[in-house]
Amino acid sequence: MKRRYFFLINIMLLFLVLVVAGTALAATEQKPSGAGLETTAESAVLMDAYSGKILWSKEPDKELPMASVTKLMTMLLACEALEQGKISLEDKVTVSENAWKMGGSQIYLEPGEEMSMKDMLISVAVGSANDASVAIAEHIAGSVESFVEMMNAKAKELGCNHTKFANPTGLPAEGHYTSARDMAVILREALKYPQFRKVSSIYRYDLRGGDFVLWNTNKLLKWYRGVDAGKTGWTNEAKYCLASTAKRDGLRLISVVLGTPEPRSHFRETIKIFNYGFARYESVNFAEKGDKLDTVKVDKGVIDRVGVVAGEEIAVAVPKGQKKKIRGDKNISEGVEAPVKKGQKVGEFVVTLDGREIQKFPLLAQTGVNKASVLQQMYKVMNKVFAVK
């Protein structure tokens, strides 16, 4: 009886040892991708800007306040409205009392004052102006509340499941949060707009004829080679935050740090993350946005073929030493039927590593093609039949 009792005790002890060992192994396997790099940020990511792939992370989906990094979405919606022709840089934006009373960073707008959309946008990008952010929001959407709805709709469209906006400024508010991963996605989207890249890269700007000088809060524009866009943020609640992008030797990286503890720590941690990325990765570039890569047959169109162009920059980041293992192939439709819209998707560019698909990029119709009339189609058929060989 005693032998059986001790046997059961030993079995139970062995079982406990296996459970503990298994838990430790699982913890090791689930260790965040930050192995080899430490940061004081509460949440951080390093992203390949071209493919959107996360190259390194720490608590990437942790929901945190973001302070003025919020303004990336404000600028994204403004640049989108510019691209769609809904507003222009020459628009005169009238300042409301609501915009005037904003605290924090500001350019001291007065109620009833008018300023161009260009200067308003630069004031947000360079000076992180809260009053200009509200003025832009009201000019685009009619009210801050409507603009916030647009912000949240855009976040949802981009798949940002850990982001919710309560205002266009980043001033502390209940239910206003993001994650490092989501903010990297938002910055990546903003980079598609030339106007965003232009205003975000300005280091000094003379406002009101030089009476008011703006200095960009993103000091990495001067401190780190390759940095050309981004947005800082700070409040007591959010601590120090920075979403930034840098490009070197064809490789564009995005870094986001949220909740770093002391002054300038968001710059220090971002530099550390960028150094990690540029040391370990290189870019394989296949095509620039808009490059013509092929043609595709058009059925029943006024022309028989249309150019196929890259819908975005076709490039991927790969660990150094693996560049020769990367392959890119065009997968284009055999034919499309008119009418064809300019920018219509007609295929994909597939990138593989060792035969394994790692990324797809859209291939688009270079121009629009109208549908041929019945007479035009008959003429084309007859022309082919009786063409002199």
C-alpha cells in the first residue's frame, strides 16, 4: 500500500515538473519580437513602410493615450480631402471661438481670423497647433464632432482595431487612445500623400510674414539621417510619444513609440529602433509607384491594349543576406473588358522568399479606356480581316 502511495506521489511530482517546464517553454516561445532590443516605451513597433510588415515590436496592440500624435490622422484626412478636390491649399479658413479657446500648443489664432489652409496645415505639422487642428476639422467637416466621426471611420477602414479618437488635437479626453501598431498603419497611409510628406518635413516655417516662427517638434529631422516625416506628442497622461519615418538606401522604416518616460526619451528610443532596423534589414526594390510594367488586352474598347502600372512602390524589407532569395512576378489578367477605369486593378505583383509568398502589390490600368461603339467594333473586326500582311 505504501509503495503504491509513493508511486502516485512521484507521478504527481513528475506531472507538476512537466507542467512547469511546458509553461516556461511556452513563455520562451511567446517572447515578444523585441528580443535583442529593449525600449522604455510602453508600446513600440518597427514597420517596413512599403509592405506594412512589422519587423519588431513591444506590446504593439496595447491601448494608450497618444497626445499630439493624434494629429497624424487630422493631417491624413486633410491631405485626402486635398487630393479629392474637396478643399484647396488656397482656401481661407475662418477661425471659430471653439478653435480660439484651445489650450496647449497653438499659434494664437483669434476668433474671425482667416488663414490659408496651407498655413493651417503647416502649423499643425510643424508647430503641433491645437487651434489650427480644430480650425481645419471645422472647415472640412463643419464641426469637430463630425470630423471625429471621420477620424474613427478612417481608422476602422484601415483596420485599426485598437484606436479611438475623441478630438483632432490629442488633448486628454476619455476614450481617446491608440496602439503603436495602429499608429504605424496611420502614418504609412499618410505617407501616400505628397502634401503630407512636404509639410511634415519642414523644420522651420515663418508664419504671418515672419512675425511668428514655427520650429518642428520632431527634432529627428535634424538629428537622424533619413528622417523626413512624423509627429511628436506629450501630455502628463500619454508621456512622450513619437511616430516617425526614415529612408536610407531605398529602405523606408516606420517607428512608433508610445509612453516613454522622460524628456527627449521618445527621440532616444526611436533612434535606437531605427538603428536596429537599418543594421538588420535591406530593401529589395522592384518598381516605383506609377512605373509601367506591362500591358493588358482590352476587349470591346476603343483601343486594344492598356498599360499596366505599379499602384504603389513595390519594395520589401528583408534580413540582410537574403536579397538573392527574393523573387517578384507579375500576375496580370489575360484581358479586361471595356470600359476600363484609370487605376482599375488588373493584376498583382507577387513577391516570394524561397518560393513562399510574402507580399502582394496591386497592378493598375494606366489610363481609362472607353467602350467602343458597335460601328467601331465592326470596323476593328473588318480591319483585322482585310489587313494586308
